[in-house]
Amino acid sequence: MSIQVSPSPIPNSNVVSLTSTLLDRDDYLAGLLNQATATKTEGWLQELRESAANWVRHSTIPSTREEEWRFTDLSSLRKVQFNVETGNFASLEFDILPEAANSRLVFVNGVFAPELSAVRDLPSGIVVSNLASLPVVEQEGVKQYLAQAEGAQEVFTALNTAGITDVAVVWVKKNVVVETPIHLLFISGETATISQPRCLVVAESGSQVTLVEEYTNRRGAESAEKEGVYFTNAVTEIWVGDNADVSHTRVEREGAEAFHVGKTAIAQARDSRYTCHAITLGAKLSRHNLEILQTGEQTETNLNGLTIISGKQLADTHSAIALNYPHSTSKQLHKCIVGDRAHAVFNGKVLVPKPAQLTNAVQMNRNLLLSSKARVDTKPQLEITADNVKCAHGATVSQLEDDEIFYLQSRGIDENDARKLLINAFAAEIINQIPVTSLREILLNTVNNLKSLTND
């Protein structure tokens, strides 16, 4: 038996045909799948999980021999045997955003934590809940969207789907404007555990919502030096309806020894607006696949990214914007600040086929290397077959300028503070665009306190 899938416009999908004789080709992946599927669900959700598990059983963990993964070596991931852990809510500390004090969902090790969450006083027309707590009729609505985005068969996405037991759901009804930001917080950190958070956001036509999606480690008695190894495999699907507006901030602040793989899949309908601020700070190894599929004319897409890493961290961002209709605008600015022996990767694709006439697409990657051992691999890409478009892309790699540091020193600022000022200014261009004031302040303070970034 063979299952064939038509080619996807999203290049990160890695979709292949399934042949029944090629089951469980990857023993390590099969072990992760067994952990993910140990807990059973019922009805349509179990059927969805079983279908995804079938894809995983025909797949392998990506290697550096594959073009999409050639700079990101997952061999260190294979050395750890991960287990699924139930929620442990003891000794937890996390930042409460005042703007979202009553609009927060918290998941610990992938398990919904109602005692840490707070959802009240929201306007009518918005649902903020975990899937298991929704009425049956609303769960049926979720069924129409969950795991339906392009690229669902990519190995880590399918692994996440195969392990779904609960979902963070944000659903904004037609023409509803939500002024209060929604905070989705995912806390991990138990040693040798795997958690697989899942988010579904549906913004119906004419609606407007602001989201903060945050991944962090548990902080309490243990110091950063004693953090355990764990693995977060996260997937978020966002459906932006006609003339809807979604502002989305994604913050990854995992522990120093963590592995983090994340997928953000967005479908934009006609006249919709989507803005993403993706901030990557943590994890020993992180990968974020950001994929936007245009499903109607005159969309507006703004992608702002900031990666700040040091030590021996590796942070990989792959983005893909598929513009399939005319009269659309796409702007992307991704910045990397790389210190010590860290390694940043950026690969950004913008696809502009012939139907996407009168498209305006701009993509820029700017990188700041703070040491002679820091490394960045960057590949901005425009794939254009339309002949009436305005498109541009580029990349820069630089270091702190000696004359700028000297100028600040001549004004009475010591060298370390001068370096810090220049680094903060480089990062602030992205952080200052985040619409949630308290989160901006937290991130600016975080950057300011990263001592390793000011040392060669």
C-alpha cells in the first residue's frame, strides 16, 4: 500500500510517499513515538493521532545530509532517552504579565495547569481554554482546524500530533476585537523529559487579537548550572480569517541544556494582517520553523526576529512565506547577536509564483558577531516567477565597530558599558516593536543582563 501526497508550497514540509514496508526506520524516533502515544484519547482526536503516528513510523530524525538541516546536527539529541512526564507544579516561578493577568493559560510539561492559569473578564466572542475543557460542540469546531495546516507531515510536527492529549485553544469570533493580550505559557524542565505543547489560534473574519506565546524552564531551588536536559517539541497553528488582524509574539527562553524544536504555521486569508515577533534566547539547541501560507489576496505579513545566543548554543531559524495571490506585502527583518562559540543559522524563503503579481516583499537578515569564534550561516532566498513585483533581500554580518566604542569611551563610558549600549541598541529595534509593554521591559532587561555577550 502506498499513500501519495501532492507537493506542498511550504518547503520545510519534507513530505514523502509512504510505503508500508518501510516502518520504524529510525529506532530512536520509534522510541519517542512510543512515549508520545502511551496515553490514549478517544474519537476523532485518537484517529488524528494514529494518522500522524503512521507518518512518524515512516520517517527519520533529520540529519545534516539534508539541505534543510545541514547546519543543525541533532546527534546530541539522540544521546538522551526522554520520557513523558506528568505535570509537576511545585517550585515554579514565572513572569506574570500585568496586561494578561486575567488572560493566561499555563501548561507544565505539556499538562494544563488550571491553578496557575487565569481566564476571566474577557469580552464575549472569545474562547481561551484548553481543548479538554471545551464543550463538545466547540471541540467539533476545533476538529476542522487542528493539524490541517500545510506541512503537517514534517517529522517533528507529526510526532507532536501523534502525542496530542490537550491543546491550548484561542478562538476569536467574527468582528470581535480583543484589547487584552492572551498569554500562553509553557513551562518545562524536568530532567530527561519530552513535552509537546500544541496551540491552535483561530481568528475569524474581521477579528483582532494579540498573543504572547512563551516557552521557559522551571525556576526554583535549582540554579541555572544544575538545569537538566529536556526536550520541547512545540507546534502552533494560526488561522487568520478575512480582514482579521493577529499580532503574535513568540518567546523561547528554555534552560541552558534544553533542546527546543518549534513549528509556527500560519494561514492568511484575504485582506488579513499577521505580525510575528520571534525572540530566541535559550536552549542548547533550538530550531524554529516559521511558515506562512497566503490563501487570499491583499495580505500583509510582518516578521520580526531576534536571536541572542552565547556559549556553545546553536539557534536555527527557517522561515518560508508562500505568496500565492496578488497585491500582498511581506516584510521580514531577522537579527542575530552571537557571542562566544555560539552558532546562529537563518534560512528565509519567500516564494512569489506567477499568480502573485504586484507583490511587495522585502527580507533582511542582520548579524552581529561578538567574538572571533562566533559563527553565523545565513541564506535569504527569493524565488520569483511573477514578472510585476517589487522584491528585495539581503544579509549583513558585522562586528562592533572600534570607532563607535572609542567614541562612547571619549564621552566617559567605559569599554564594557559601551559594548553593552551598542548591543542593546541592535536588539532594541526588534524588541521595541513588541506591543506588550511589560514583556518589552522584561526582554530589554534580559538582554542588558547577559554578561557573556560583552566578553570576547
